[in-house]
Amino acid sequence: MRLTVNGVTREVDSPPLTPLLQVLREELGITSPKAGCQQGGCGACTVLVGDEPRRSCLLPVAALDGAAITTLEGLGGPDRLSAVQTAFYDHYASQCGFCTPGMILAVEGLLRRGEQPNRAEIEEALAGHFCRCTGYVKILAAAEALARGEVQPAVHDPLGQGSPDQPEILVPGSPA
Amino acid sequence: MKVVGARLPRYDGVAHVTGRTQFVDDVRVYGMLWAKALRSPHHSALIRKLDTSKAEQMTGVHAVVTSRDVPKNVYGHLEALGIPADEPLLADGDVGYKGQPIALVAAESEEAAAAAAEAIEVEYEEREPLLDIRKAGDPDAPKIHQWGNWYPHFEAGLDRRQIRKGDIERAFADADRIVSGVYRPAAIEHVPMEPQTALVVPEASGRLTIYSCTQALYFSMGVVAAHLQWPLNKLKFVGGTVGGGFGGKVDTATETVSALLALKSGRPVKWRWTREEEFLCSSTRAPWHMEIADAVTSDGWILGRKMLTLHDAGAYARFSPYGLTKHSFHHTGAYTIPNLHFDGYVIFTNRVPTTAMRGFGVTSVSFATELHMTRIAHELGLDPFEVRLRNANRIGDTSPNGVVYTDPSTVPTILAIADAIGHELAADYRAMTRDPRQGELLPEHLLAQVGNPEDH
């Protein structure tokens, strides 16, 4: 059986009814999808199957032969955040971080479905994604900023040393 | 002020949004076993027989531990504060709550460990449980704890946390009215998104490396060392990444047993609770029963408070005596009441042990006090904001346990709330500050309690 995960095609040896979550975490070592409840209730294990957010804890891997899976690792790395990752980072939409992978992929899936989603559509997309830290306010603010098209992918430079293809991050109004 | 008020990047923010944050369950080590628990199906029972031999023979099983494998099975989480030990790490002879761990299995998969835990043979003799703190003192209540049905080891041999301040009898004699209320906030489960998880790796040096989701790393280290009867320098704790805790991960829930399994099997062992275990077996915020009777004047002063608190500890003391002590210090809420008679009891029941949760012991009494302030105002026909402002803590007022307030925020907070919701206040209330009481705000009954903040 084959899965393409974050653009890399892998052979999978787990038994056919093994949940995708377990295959990703225990066989492939991809740990951003979390085992929050393992019964489809919390959203922390969410991945994209194609462009569709799905609960990986409820998906038998046999149903996914040949599918393209995206986990949070596949969106953007620490030096180059995707737009959704940038919005979550800039809006402090992540506190303990455990629900964050599922939240980000739910919003990513929503935006891939097309036109600028309104508040009700954002809430619908995040329904069933539990966060016990933030109270959801900052998560919704991040999603709304994305929906308004205000957020672009960002080069991040935590150590302040610049990166080769974009050495400086310029502040708005910079003379440079 | 370069930092206060500035929007600084989260130091762990990039790791969180890229999925690179490594929680305990994300740590990968070679040869790891999975742990599963046999838990009590009964609230209260004697264990007549415990036979692990079948489980030990099952395919994939590497170790089974029971109370016999624990060097020091009964350990008190707060022994260092003088609160004696009563809780076994693994049940020994009897069980005090549904979900209490009795034995644990380490096996090559979660499924194999679960099957072996189910194969452990246990015979129980069920006992009548005590589940309602209000019935703990009834003559026919089941006797459920070695110390009696409530914690008897407060200072001076008292079986309660008590506060006596001022002249309570005079306060009630002078009152225009007695306002009474009973408040009963229920248990709350913390529900961290990350379930309780530990990974323990036995090292060639003889030490243990313990990956822990604890909120209190050095505390948990002490608990594990005590149970193992090991020196601290044989334990290396790796922690600090907590997938939500809210107080529930102050309890050392998984580290110690995982360590025992790792030592017995010689293999790394991970114990990750299911969501069901989190809900059924993990500690909760305590349920409380609070009875308040306040001696009040018709113009809204609170002259005195009598209060009885029952704190549901669950089956064992754990942190409850400490929580009740905090509760007692705060039992007037954010308000100054000069004459007090407070009795608080830590009651044992056959429910899961309760623990810290966001304002340990204090949120319960804040809930009760705020409802009671509004009740007083309604019974007297006064504005609830004005009753609060009149009695609000001021600089120089003293707390129930005699601390002089130097920085109380009650008055500005209540004024800010009134502003936020557009609540009209009379001019003299609108002009209130937190400065020391004087004039009409320092009536005779408050004179004796005023202290000097300079002394504190």
C-alpha cells in the first residue's frame, strides 16, 4: 500500500485497518497529528486528504491507498511559514500548541475550498476542534485575517541572522 | 518599559505552528513498550484476590507491576508540608475510587498491554461507597478512610481549618438582617488536549530518563524519587512542554509507574492515557459545599460572616488540605468583613481524588462570595455594585488570616466593570478609590481591623 505524505510517496506496512493517525505517528514518524481523543471528537489529529480536512484517528489506512496526505509538517518549515501558519503565529492563536496542527489544517482546508469565508463559515470549519487554552478568540481572529486576505507567507528568522534568499525583514515604511 | 505592553513573539510560536514542538508522546526511542492499567471497576471494594500470572505469560508482555513492586507504595504529595501520606501508588488490599490503578502491564503494543491487563484476575468484595460530602458525618455513613471520613491533621490537632476573627456574636446581635445562602459548585474535569503521558527510558548508567508532561517538574521528580526510594541524581527529567494542564498535571499521574515498568522490563516504557481515562480516572477540580450566613446592616455593611465549607477530596488527601487552606484565607472574597467564624472540612469520598485547578481552592469561594454579594443587595433592595464597593478591600484592611492589604484592586476593578457594562453609579461611589478608609467608609465596626500596610 502506498501513501503520499507531504509530497513524498511511502510504502506502508501497517495492517489495513490501522488508523491513519497511528500509521503517521508510529510507522512514518510524523508526529504533528496528535492523539487527543482517538475517537474523532477533538480535532487534534486532523490532516488534509487531498484538500479535505479529515480526522486521521478514524480513517483506516486501507481506505487511503494512493491518496495524497498533508500534515502540518507539509505546509511550511520554521524558516518559511505558510500564510495560515503566519496568521496563527502573528495572532498568538496557539498557546500550549497541542490543538494547533488540527486547527491550522482545518483553516487551510477551508481556504482551499475557495472564496473568502465569512465568520459563520469559519466557525463551522472549526467546529469540533477543541482548544482548552485560548478561548478560541485569537484562533478566530487569525482565520478572519486570512479570509480578508491580510496575511502573506512569511520568512521567519528567529535568530535574527537572515536567510539566504531574503536577508532582511523590512518593517512597513522602511526607507530600505 | 520595553517589554510590558509590547507584542513580543512567542518563543515557542514557530515550533507550534510548524508542528515541530515535541510533546512527550512525540518522543521516539528504540524498543519502546506501551503500558496499560488495570483499574478498579468499583467505587469502594476490598481486593480479595489479585493474580497476574496469566497476564505475565501472554505474548508480547514484558512486565507487570502491582503494589508489591513499589519500594514505598504510600506517599503523600505534600509530606514536606506536614500533610501525612495516605495514597497508595497502586491499590493495596482495597480500592477507594472507580478507576484507581491496581496493576500495570508493559507490552510491545497498546493492544497487547490492554489484553494482558484484562487477563489479570481480581476478586472484589464491594463495599457501600460514600459519594456525597454532606452525608460524611451521618451516623450510618460508611467509614471509608483510615483517618475517618474527614482529614484530621490540621495544625494543633484540629480536624478542620478554622478561622476566628473579631467578635462574631456581637456582629450577629448588631445586625439588621441575616442573609444566608448555600453554594455548590460541581467537579470540573481539566480536559487538557494532551492526555497524561510519560515515557521512561532506562539508561546504561543505571539512571532513568523521564519524559514528563508535568506542570511541576521538580515536584514530580521528588514524588518519583520517594516512591522508588532513589536519590534525585539518578533521575533525569525532561519536561516543560505541556499540552494543557490547568492544574491537573500537578499530580504525578504516570511517571512513577512507568519508571517501575521500565526498571522491571529493562526497556523504555510509555504510558499514554486514553481520553476515557482522562474523564473517568484523572483528578478533577473539587466539588464544594459552602454555607454562608452574613450579619448585614440595612445600608449594606457586612458586619460578620459565619461560613461552613465542605471540600470533596475524593478518596485521598492529595493536595486538598492545602487547597482548603487557601480557600479559608480568601473566604471573604475581595471584601472586608471584620468578624469571622469559618470552619472548613476536607471530606473523603469514594470519588476520584481532586486537585488543583486554576485558582486552587479560591475560585469556589469567589463564586460563592460574588453570588452572595448580589443576594445581599437584592434582599436589602440595594445596588449590587454599591454593596460591593462599600465593602471592597482597601489599603490597610486586613484579610481573614490577618494580612494587611497593600495593593488591593477591588475598587478599580468594580468601577471598570461598571464602566464596561454602562452601569450608572451614584457620584460618591463613582469617586471611590482603594485608598485607606476614612470618614463614612470607616464606620465603628471596621476600626479594629485596620492595620498599617507599612508593617507588611
